Amino acid sequence: MKILLTSDLNPSQVNGVIVSVLNLMKELEKKGHDVRLLCLSPNHNSYSSGKTYYVGSMPLNIYPDVRASLMISSKLLDEVCDWCPDIIHSQCEFFTYSFVERIAKRCKAPIVHTYHTLYEHYVQYVLPGQVMQDLIAPVMRVRLRTADVVIAPTRKTKRLLFQKGVADHVVVIPTGIDLSKYEVSLSEEERKAMVRKLDIPEDALIYGSVGRLAEEKNLDEVLQAHKRLLEERPDVYLVLVGDGKYRKQLEEEVDSLEIRDRVRFTGMVSPDEVGKYYRLFSFFISASVSETQGLTYIEALANGRPVIARRDDAPVEVIQEGVDGFIFDTIDQAVDRIKALVDDPDRLAAMSRAAWDSREAFGTERFGDRVNALYERVLETPGKSQLERERIMSKLADQFTLLTDRSDYGKFYDIMRAKWSRASFRMKTKSLAKKGTLK
């Protein structure tokens, strides 16, 4: 099977979406498929490298890492069409989706789309106002009308897509992570080196979060909970791994709460180092309510680290309450959940073991199997979208032409079609002559 994956993000960026795409690409290649990726270039140039096509783009300074491309035609897109994928799996609704529709129409390929992001949680920080939030669903409904099936990473996403009328053919497939990245433990020497670099005592208990420092992550709630915790446990440190435009405000909040000496910001870290920070933590914490996939929760569990998360559909679908993590609704509850692990080493150890035992459910192998099965169903069963109907009609027309060209009926059909064309032309000519528009 020839499979084209597409994304506005490219492999050089650090983002959960592109990580998911690359993991899927790897799993599909293991199954023997010919898989290629079409994404936006990190610069103005269009080029290909290996099995990846990069379409020239420009920065769109409305949100970090967002790039835009208004390219109408490209030799690169012609090259993709010449390769002619059997199926296209889109991972973004914006710029590359325009390329997806054109390629799909030319290659008569169905479109599978993964809805990664609930934009309602993000647009308020870019273009404030209820009007903009209300426009998201209608825009997405029109945008995805050509998709044969939409994948939602969680039941939360599926429910919202139904409620807002964005899509009616939605399949839930949780995103998998590459478990092999987290099979190497953090040695004692490495741990000591990391805490020295962070200027933290070697015997300190450390917990934290991993991800982009953005307003929708609600990290100010985590800081407030940490402030309350320090009143009883001043020996505990909070480490925030990642970077983003909201870091300055968070650092100001740290100073305002007077907890600078017990909070550390690492800045951006290499993807190869992320697993080590999970292992450095005794447990993971998040107050975000904007997650669609909960990848950081899954990564924490895969490293054997319990998760404390603010109540939302994404963590509820991942975390087993009281077994490998806790859910909280208020800052008071967050403090209680943190203390439950900080003050009880035996409970922390038991929940860490449970977290490790749950990891297999979130591997990329199972993720790849489920997506591959969906591809097969889509290719076997005609869908109901406009593009699918056009695809079927186009194939039928091609088959009909092929059959008629080889038969006596085909010759008769060609003669009648030619006569009808000439008759139609004469009728139009007479009509224009009567109106005096034909000279």
C-alpha cells in the first residue's frame, strides 16, 4: 500500500503531533508499506529528502512554530501525484490539507484525517473573543467535508466533533508512543549530574511537567499548588521542562509567590533527553484542560511515573484513578494528591509499578495496527463524502471508457457523442445570432 502522510509541522520541530506522525510512519513501514511524508519546509524552499517532501513556507507569527504556504502549483506536488498514493492520511486542517485535496482528486485516493487539536482552547490566546471561537466549528465542518473518515485520539475529541457538527464519521484511535525510547533507566551517576546542573540537592524529591510553556497549560495552578506544598514540605522541588512564550509570565509568577528557590526551568531540551527528565521525577503533574491526546501523561506512565492531572476527558481516559495516578478538580485537591505521594513512599512505589505495568496499552505497535486496519476498511468500503462520490464516479467513467473503446458499442457511442456535440454547438450559435451577440 502506498500511503501519504501530511502535516503542517516538519520533523525538525518539537511537537506531539509530528512525533505521532513519525511514530505512525515507522510502524506502517514495518508492515511493508511504502510511506512518505508531505510537510511544510522550515524555509522558503521546496525540496525532497529521502521519503519526505518539504513544501516551501513562511513563518506565521500568530503562534509558536506555525508556518504558512499559499503555493498553488509545485513540481514537488506533481512528483507526489506521479507517485500516486493509494490513501492519504492528513494530520492538519490548514495549509497542507489544501494539497491533500488536490492530490486526492488527481490520484482518486481517499482521505483519512486525524483531528489532533481542539482549537477552541487556543484561539482565545491568539484572537480573543467569543465570535472567533464560534467560527471554528463551521470552518472545520467545511474544511473536512472531503475527508472520508476522521480519527479522534480520544472519546473527548469524538464527542466534541459530533456536538459541533464538524464530522459524523469519526473513529477513536488513541495515539501511541515509542516505548523503546523509555527502556533505558536513569543511572545514579546521570541523576547526580542532572540535579547538580539544576542546582538541586541530591536527596531532594523532584516532580514536574514536560511540554510547551503556554497559557492554556494552566501551569500557574501548578505553581500555586507547589507554593502551598512548600509550607509543609520545603524539601520538594518542581521542575518545568520545556519552553515557550509564556515562560516570562510563569517566572514572574514564581517570583511573586516567592518560590524561586524551589522551582527550576530547564528551557528546551533535546528529544533524546526528555525520557531522562521523566525518570528524574518521582511523579508527573499537569493542570492542562486543552489536551486531545494526553501524550505527556502516556509518556510519564511509560517511564513508570504516576500522573497527577486536572480533571478532563483526556487524562481520565488514560489514568486509573488511585492506581497509577490521581485526578484533581481544585488547587486544594492538587495539594492533597501531591502530599499523598510525597508523604507515603510505599504508595508512591506501588503507583510507580502500576504505571509501568500499564505502558503496553499505549505502544506505537498497537497504534499502527489499528490505523492500518482502518486504511483497509476505507479502501474496501466506499464512503459518503463528496470526494468519495467523485472518486467512485471518476473510476466508473474510466472503466466505462475503457470498455466502450474496445467494443462495437463504443464506436457507436463515439459517433453519437460527436453528433450531439455538433448539434449543441449549432444550437448555441443560432441562439447567439438571434440575440445579436454573434458577429
